[in-house]
Amino acid sequence: MKEDKELICVIGPTAVGKTDLAIELAAELKTEIISCDSRQMYREMRIGTAVPSKKQLKQIRHHFIGHISIHDYYSVYEFEKNALTLMETFFREHDQLVLVGGSGLYLNALIYGMDDIPDPDPTIREGLIKRFETEGIDSLRFELKQLDPDYYFSTDIRNPKRILRGLEVCLSTGKPFSQYRVRQTLDREFSSKIICLDRDRAHLHQRINSRVDQMMAEGLQKEAGDLLPFRHLNALKTVGYRELFEAFDGKCSFAEAIELIKRNSRRYARRQITWNKGYEAGMWINLDQDRDPLKSIIQAI
């Protein structure tokens, strides 16, 4: 099956224009779209995650958009399992499927596979989160260093998610997290082609700023206000909500929060671009320079 089944991955930084191009491509190929955005999956976070409009969703069928709640536990492992199940069914009748999104870890899970890491005990996870909220990150870092020094010295210890993930596996299984991270690439029953979208940097930053203004006009402040009681949930620890929560706390004005959202979105875009450069076999398209990017993609596939 692998020879004639293909996943075409349209990736790129936030606000680059992935959604519009992916819809055009899916329409041209008469196929459907898998969303690979770890935040668009939450139904309560529509504005702040730039979920495709109702019109766009009617044009092409999308999967994994708004299918879970912020109160649900969902991870990259669930995404990998669910997406592969969907693809197995889809590829029985179709040869090509389009994936679009900016979550590199989720993309890697789908095309390369994830290490077989056991699901941690939910009680242990909840306890670690409470410790993080009351004690801060330092005590958790110290414990991780004792339990799994290999992982501690190889990960970003400034990132609470990495610390919590390592600890919850160590405490749930009794084994170091590093022992499970073998990073074996699995053989998939489909081939993948990665299309990396980019723009001239000044224009990309302008588009990011404009998108934030549009989100505010559409009601992002109210959406964030409605979600304020649930700010402790992992799903909401993201750009767009985090800054507005600070404004609701009176730590900054809403005007300052908007500027912070723009700045942090630009920083996030830079990290996405850096990640995407790791796809050495990817096809890069600058949307400011290519007059007909859809034609370029069709020719390439």
C-alpha cells in the first residue's frame, strides 16, 4: 500500500497562510484534511487558536478540529493512534490525504512514530501539577535530576512540561523516562511529502500582528474571560490566553497584553521555522515569492 498512498503535509509558522493553501490543495486533489494543531483540537478555544471559519470547514472536511474539550486528557500519543486509525480507513478508497498544522511533535508522531511510553498514572500527574502550582518548578527539577539524570541533562529544564512529563513517567513506572525514549523510526504504510511554507520575515510579522488584532475584534478577550476559571489546565497555557489572564489579574493592561500576544506569537513563529528546518527533504515555498504555490506543489507531487 505504501507505494500509492501519500500524506501531503503542509506546515509552516503561525499566520503564514497554511489553511487557505491546504484547502485549495485538498480541493484540487479531491481529498480531506487532517488538522495537526495541538490547540485547535479543543472546542472551547476557537478564536485564540485561529480555527478555520465555518465557510472553510464546509469547503473541505477537516478532522481533529474541536473534537475534544479542555477538560479531556489528550496527548500526542492519542493523536497518533486516532489519526492512524482514520488514515487506514480513508486510504482504502483514496490515495492522498492532506495534513496541515504547525505542531511539529504531532507531525513527527504521525509520520515517524512515537516511542512506546506507558501512560502515566492520572493521580500522579494531578499531584505533580498541584506541586508545581504551590512549590514552583525548582523542587520538581531536583527530584527529576535524582530519578533520571540522563533526561534531566538532555532536556530543556526551563520548560515545566518537560519536567512534569519526565517525572510522571518515572514515578508511574519506577523506571527512568530516558529508558523509554529510544527514538526508533517506524515504517508507515504510506509515504509522506512535507511542504514547508514561509514568507519574507517582515511580512510574516505583519500578518501575525494583524491576526491578533482580528482575534480581538472577534471576541478573544471574552473567550479568554470565559475560560479564566480553567487557566490551570494544560490546554490553556498557551499564547493568546496566558497574556490575557495576566490582564484579568491586573498585572498589565489589556493593551499591553495584546502587544505581548503579538510579540510571543512572533517568537513562537521563529521556533516553528527552526523546527521545520530539520525536515531536510521538505519542499520549501516562500508564499511572497512564488506566484502560484498550488501549481508548484501539484507539480512536486
